[in-house]
Amino acid sequence: MAEWPANYLLITLGIGIAVLALGFACGRWRHSRRETELSSKFENDAAILKLVVEHAHEGLVLQDIYGRIEWSNPAYTRLTGYTAEEIRGRRPQEFVLTPENELPAEAIENFEFDLNDIYSGFKELILNRRKNGEQFWNQLTFAVVEGDTPETTRMITLCQDVTSQVEHVKALEEARNRLKHQAEHDDLTGVANRTGLAAYLQERLAHPEGGNGKIGVVHIDLDHFKDINDSHGHVAGDAVLRHAAKVLENSLEGRGLVARIGGDEFIGIVAEPQDQNHMEMLGRKILDGLANPVMFDRQPLRAAGSVGLVLADTAKTSASELIHRADIALYAAKRSGRNRLSWYTDALGAAHRRKRMILAKLDRDLEKGDLTLLMEPQFDIEQQQIVGFEVSTRWMHPSDGSVDPIQMLSQQDDSKRIAKVERFALRNGLSQVKRLREASNIPFKMCVNLTEASFKCSRFQDKLLQWAREMHIEPEDLVIELDEKIIRFDEPDGLLGQVEKLSANGVQVGLDEFGGGHGGAGQLLHMKADVMKVSKGLIAGLEHETNKRQLVQSVIKLAAQFGLKVVAVGVDHPEQLEILKDFGCTLIQGKLISRPLSPDEAEMHMREFTLPDAAQ
């Protein structure tokens, strides 16, 4: 080792003492007896400092202002693998830099310490290379021993191997990034999820990247995706979802973000869209891509989509408002026929706000039970009396007056509201039929039309039977009518199973609107029905059209072969009644009997009604 530079280290006694403290912390002197012996052995600061620097865990290097090494301690040799003799007169840049950090020879030759950096407390963390090629992270701390001239000024550099600390920090950072990625991405498709979308929009709107200050949103919903899952299984559905995500990513070409925000819903954020034409071309490109089949199990699967488009100023909108507008535009696209795109407009937004206000009023009225029950009488031609009532609900719309609330609701979006409306009809209808039974001593039946919304409610059938028992109405006097278009035979866990359970509990099942064009005779083979209601469309004009008479007669004969009771709906004229009577249909309802009535009107009508003479 070179002669120890005591004169420089004594000048920087404070540094030496700091290193001494560090040496103690690292366990270099572990026994107080040893400390006492060393202190007594060395009677001056220079001797103590010499022992410290030679036994320190950290490397110490003495350099001139140009970086040339004049002295180094044993720890620096252990750190780098180079002996003091090998590096004396050389600059560290010549032998410790990794290949990717190497400097040109001219830059090394012209190197000079910047004292202003050193005085400001400058530290450096750099990846270095040992003599054996092993790489390590080196934390450098600097101190100045000022001389009268640059040539007499010296630098003391403290070198610490902090590889384990750096690797630990890197591991934590990588783990944090993995968790962040998992939290912000969809496992199935690999695109962002709702959390990732929110983070991206927040950043994008807070820090727009210049340009035209525009942002675009493409909201996609796959049409009839449930059919694919039901017919081919969830694995096939997953393949279609991955295909949809890839279509969006390819369409955006990296200029934005793609996110899956629900089962079959995706959103594409378009960064700096050029104009409306650009957005519309992008939307049509996505529709075309979705139309391409996905091969699954050697079968082509096609899932068309509906697209809602939004173009907005980044300075005048928020993330929640963008998504809200995209929702409105998508809903308009689906309502207009699906497999098409629709733009958000201010008029569309105003209409949506009005609808929300109307639905809010409906919700309040449902909560208060502020709806109206209507009862349409059913007449038995043979018995010449009213034998039952079909109950339904009306609601006072703020501007349209009395309406059927179910007709203004969406089966997909308003399922819970629809179920509440149907529950109102059921409970109030049972109560009123009980009252009319007691007033007339006639065991009236009650019919009510239900949708799948009610059947999706928890324990619906148990509640239905309980309500009937409370009103002392037997299950066989209750007819649940189902529109034939909502029955699916390929859904083993769907509505068909619920219908079978109804029948098993004794409740009568009616096929509503039979012949309305939605289903067919095939439903009679799959579903155990008790009643068939012939649609108004077949009855209208029955007295004038030969083809209709033949068709209705065939339907009535078909029902008889399956043991079904037939109810003709929409019987408005005596001539229609006579024809139906000749065909063997004995149960009718329509204007010839009565329009739908309030419960009080139904009681009065029940007491006073007789068939017009022309229909006798």
C-alpha cells in the first residue's frame, strides 16, 4: 500500500470521525475491551484515523482535482478487486464503468471535479464493474480538501456497495408495478379495466398533450353476446371477447387506450382525434372488425356490436361526463336497431336527462304505491257471465298521462323497476279479486302478464304462492301469462324451468299473444301450458277475412288437441263473438265485454253487465 496520506485526512478530521462512527455501527469494533485497548495503543488522531480507514467497510479514495487516484484503502480493493498499486495514477472512469456507461478517452482525460456540485452535497449512484466483471451499485459521497491552487486541492470519495439495497428497492418497485398492472387491467383480454380507464382519463384530462385539445370516446357493446355464451359455452364467449379487444386495439393503433368495463362492454379513448369524420371512420372500422368471424371449435362465431361516439374538448369536460355521454350514445345506437353507431348530441343528452327525471318520479310512485290497477273482465259465452279478470298497471306519466309503465321500460336496463310494477299488479290484483269474490260469491280467476324480470327475483314463486294464500285464492285460480317470445327452449336454467315449477305448484300457465308472430306451435311441445290467448292481431278483422277465420279455427283446434283452454283477446264486435262461438272458443275479452276498468268500475260492471242483444 502507498504511504498513508495522514496530512490530508487530518485536515478532514470531521470526515474521519464520521467514518469511525460508521465503522462502529458496522460492527468492526464489537467489544468495548478492544476499543479501550486500541484507544490506549494509539495516542494521536493520526494513528486512530489510520486504523479506521484501513479497517473501514466503505472504500475510501483520495484523488486530485482531475480525478487521478493517489491513495485508496483496503476496502476499496475489496470493493473493486483492484489493488492500490493497480489503480494509482488512474481515474476510476478508466476501469470501473460498465460497458454501457463507458466514456470516450477524451472525456476521461479532460475530466475535472466540479467543486460547486461537491459543496452542494452532491451524491452519485452508479452501476460499476469489478475486476472480475461482476456488476454492483456504487453510492459515491464526496468531500473536498481545499488547497491554494487546483493542483493542491484533493478529493476524498467514500464508496459504498449498495447493491442489495438497490435490488430490494427495484424488487419492491417491480412488485408495485405488477400489482398496479393487475389492478388496472382485465385478466381475460389484457386491456385496461374500469380502474385503468379512470386513471388514464384523469391523467389525460389533467395534462392534455397539446394538439387540438380534443378527446374522443368509442363505447362498444356486443349485440346478443349472451346467445353465444348460451349456445356455445363461456369458453367460446371468452374467445369472442378477446377478439373484440384486439379489434379495438388494432383500430386505435396505440393512439389512446382500450378498456373492458363490463361483461361485453368496451371503451376506446381516442387521443387527439382529428374531427368527427375521423371518429366516425374509426367507429365503422370497429364495426367491420367485429363482423369478422371468430373460429371456435371449427365454427365461425360472429358478434356484431353497437357503437356510441363522443367528441369533446379536454378543457370543458370531465372523465365521468365523457363516460356518461358515451353511455347515452351507445343506448341510442342499440335502440335504433343495433349493429350501428350513434353520436352523442346535446339534444340526446337533454332527452336522457328528461328520462332520468321521469324514471325518478316512477321510482317515487312505486315506493308509495301510487299507481293504478286496471281489471279487464273475461266473459264465458256458455255460462253467460264474467268468470275472471286480467289485471294490469297504469301510471300517470308527467306529460303523457296514463301509460303502461312496462312499455316505457327496458327489459335489459330496468329489470328491477319492471319487477316492482308487476309485483304491484299481482298483490293489488289478488286483493281486488278477493274483494269481488266476496261481493259476488263468484270464484273469479285472475290473470296477469309477467316478464322474466319477476322470475329473476329471489324466491319469487314462494312469495307468489304466499300472496295467493293470504287472499284465499287457490293456485289453480291464478293464471300467469307469458308472452311467447320470452320463452327459450335452449336455456336449461332459464325461464322454461321456472314455468315448469309454476305448473308443479298448481298455478295455471297461459301463452299470451299466441299467433302474434314471435313464437309458434313448437312451444306447445316444450312448455306445459294450460291456457292459450289468441292475439288481437288474429281477431281483428276476423269477420271480414276468410284466411284469418281459417287460421283462428286451426289454432283453436290445435289448442283443443293439447287440452288448452282458449281465450280470444280483442273481441270488439258481435260478429267476432259468433264466429268464435262456432269455432268452440267460449272465453273472450275485449271492448264487446268492457275496456279495462278500475276496481270500483269492475264491481259495478260485474253486477250490471249483460251481452248486447246483437251478441246474444
